[in-house]
Amino acid sequence: MSPTTITPGTAAKKPWYKVLYIQVLIAIALGVIVGWLFPGFATNSWIKALGDGFIKLIKMVIAPIIFCTVVSGISHVDDARKVGRVGIKALIYFEIVSTLALVIGLVMANIFQVGHGLAAKPDAAAVANYVKQAENTHAVDFVLNIIPDSVVGALAKGDILQTLLFAILFGFSLMAMGEKANRLRDLIDDTAHAVFGVIGLVMKVAPLGAFGAMAFTIGKYGPSALGNLIGLIGLFYGTALLFVIVVLGAIARFVGFSIFKYIAYIKDELLIVLGTSSSESALPQLMEKLERLGCSKPVVGLVVPTGYSFNLDGTNIYMTLATLFVAQALGVDLSFSEQITILVVAMLTSKGASGVTGAGFITLAATLAAVRPDLLPGMAIVFAIDKFMSEVRALTNITGNGIAAIFVAWWEGELDHDKLQAGLNKQVDTSDMQTAVTTG
């Protein structure tokens, strides 16, 4: 089957007001204004439904996208050992970079200590639900949960890891069948084309989704919701930015490209994530763009979906930073050994987080429950502003996963440097996404 491609820069230039990222940016700004000036209107259930509806539309096609891209990528590979190499290299990368994110969060919390002196009264009832979820989360349960009760159930629930497991097994099965599976491979490739077409249609309402999500957030919490916790928010934003520029920037430079050009390349996806607070909302578009950037389909298909559970850099920074913040706010001095324990435990609990809004808060509860249960009531201190940090968690997560895919593709020798430089230096309008899909 011949791939459908588009040469960067050949699409007719659109008027500025028809460019997706500009529409989303305007929608976010309008959402902030409406939420601030008309909070009663902004907190209307129909306004909230705009954001929730858009996220549901995206989640509707995530499982089919992952299944088709992973199956197609693996089944077109002649050597099964190559798939294993990609997986091992991805996990090594994830562990090293995730640990760096945790360490940076720990160091910044110790340097600035913004939690000291806060006159906060924790309310354990406000976070009881999260604590309960954390207490019911164990390593064994996490591993067993990767195995779906049924294939249909995994696809119906949209569980990324369960879908990924079946897709890997199915891909290897088609690989073993050889030429006899060609018609089924073509059918899966065509299905991927069709699903990306659905994504193209859904993206047309992205500005409405971003407006609804942002208006509701500002309307409900308001600017005053930041209060005296602005220090934690500012420190988290600054730490995440430092991680992206320094750590991810160094990785990008090592491979041979600029982190700033890469961020400009995925600006549409970043703005969608900013509006929805969920990195999952941009997963399909990110995978397509990485393939267009010169990463091979098997690498993208394995690294990106896996990274959504094993490479959450923003969540890692948040967990160590927030843990020490809570301890400081409650006047609890954590020893060096206790902080190292937090680091180790967070390395495990963070692996259970997904790209869904609020998952970072659940993993924070799991970390506190394992290290210092007496700090759990202090979670209520950051509960009110968690929403304002979830956006940056999601932005950092999606940026980190894209860099991970490019790095592993480079490591595996599956990165087209000419496409990489052409894509970063000459942007392609994302509205042409559905015509730019490469299926092998």
C-alpha cells in the first residue's frame, strides 16, 4: 500500500483567523475574560459541557488510533527483535528522564521552600476520594490491570495500556503470518486513515472546547483562588519550564534540533492541552506529527502510548514539589533519607498515572500514603489550586513524550534527519493533518 504524503509548505496559506492554533488561543483568552467577568454564566453546566464534550470526542478515537498504529507498525517490521529493542530503549530513557524530573522537583522545593509560613487549614474531607483511590492502588493491581478482561472491554473503556498490550500481541501475530496477513494489514492501515479523518473533523470544534474548559475554570475558582498559594504555582511553572528548556533542550540538542523549534512545531497540540488540562486530548495529533517529522511508525506507535503511563515528566516534578510543599506548610521537617524515600516511591507511583485530568493528584496521595501518611490531610492545601497546575503538568508531559519518541527513533537509527529539519524549519498547517497521514 502506498503512503499518502504531503510536501511541507505546499498547502495554500490560510488567512490568520482560520489557523487552528490562533483560533484556540483566541478561545482561551475569551474563556478567561468570560469566566472572570461573568462567573455565573461561565459556571453554567452547558459551558462546562463544551470542554468536557471535546475531551470525550477525542477520547472516543484514542483506543482505535493506538490499536491501528501499533498493529500496523509492528506487523510491517520483519524482525521481531527490533520491536523488543525499541521497547527496552524507551523504558531506559523513561526511567532516566523521569528520575531527573523527580530530582529537579525535590531540589527546587528545598531551595525555595514556598510552603513555610502558610496559614492553611487542611480539610481531609476535601481529598477523601483521592486518598481512597490511592490506598486502593497497589503495584500488583497496576500490573494485573494491564491485562484486559476482554479485548472489547479494553477498547470500550479506552484503557491505553490494555489496548497497547493487545495491539502488540496482535501485531506480532500478523508479523508471524507473513504475506498471508497483507489484506488485514491493508484494512488496518485504511482504518487508521479513516480514524485520523475523524480527528480532523473533531479538531474543527477545538476552539469551542478550549473556551468552555477555560471559562468554567476561571468562573469557578476566579483569580482570587490563587491567593497566597501563588508561590507554589509560580515555582511549579518555573520548574517545569526549567526542565523543558534545560533537560529536554539538552536532549534535543544532542539529537540535533532546537527545543524551541520543536515547541513551535507542536503549538496546536500544546494550546489544546492548555485549554483542556489533559495531555490525552492531543495524543492522536502528536503521533501523526511525529511520523511526519521523520520518526518511524513502529517507534511512534510504541513510545508515545507507553510514555503516557511511564514518562510523565510534569507529573513527576509536581509530586516531589507538592510533597515537600505540604510538609513545609504543616511544619513537618523531612530528613534527607525520607526525601530519598519519597523519590524512590514516586518513581513507582508515577507509573500508574495517565494523561487524564486529576491523575497527578491521585499519585500524590499514593506517594504521601506510602511515605508519610500523617501528611495526607495536607493535600487539601493544594487541592483548590491543583486545577491551575494540571495544565502545566499536561503540557510538560506531552512535550516530554514527543522528545522521547524522537530520541528513541534516533537511538534506533529510525529517524529521518532531513524530514526532521524540514518539518521544524518549515511548519505545516495542522488543518491538513488528515491528508498528511503516513501508513507505511
